[in-house]
Amino acid sequence: PIDVIKTRIQTSPLECSTPRMRTMWKILIREGGVKALFRGIGITVFRAFAVNGIIFPVYEFVSMQLEDARFGDHTLVIDHIYREKVDIK
């Protein structure tokens, strides 16, 4: 529902004053009932799965590449920090 309200606010005409979230909530309920708050939820959920399915593997890949560049292996950064503080070699 918040995403629907945000989208309606973003697409409101520029010449009109931008409605606040509470005002847009009331307008949506008046015009389409509670069902209007859930319009487009299917595509939003699909988009979230698709985006997160791409973002997490890319994040992991980049994280490993940065660790390799700094430490030369896949050892976690925290392990190197711990070894330096305790002087474990």
C-alpha cells in the first residue's frame, strides 16, 4: 500500500500541490476502496524477487573480488584484523 501511495504522489501533476501521504491514502480509499491500495502488488513482488535475485550474487562476487585484491585469498577481512590485534601468525 505504501508503494501505491508513493507512486500516486510521484505521478501527480506538477501544477498541483503535492498531496501528503495521509491525504493520498484518503483519496485512494474514497476512489477505489481498500482494494486500490493493493493495485499492482503482483508486479511489485515479482520485481522485488528479480532485483534481489541479481543484487545478492553481484554483491557477493564484488565482495570476494575486493577481498582477493586486498588479501590475496578468500579469508574473511575480520580474520586478518583479529590476527593483527592478537599477533597470531
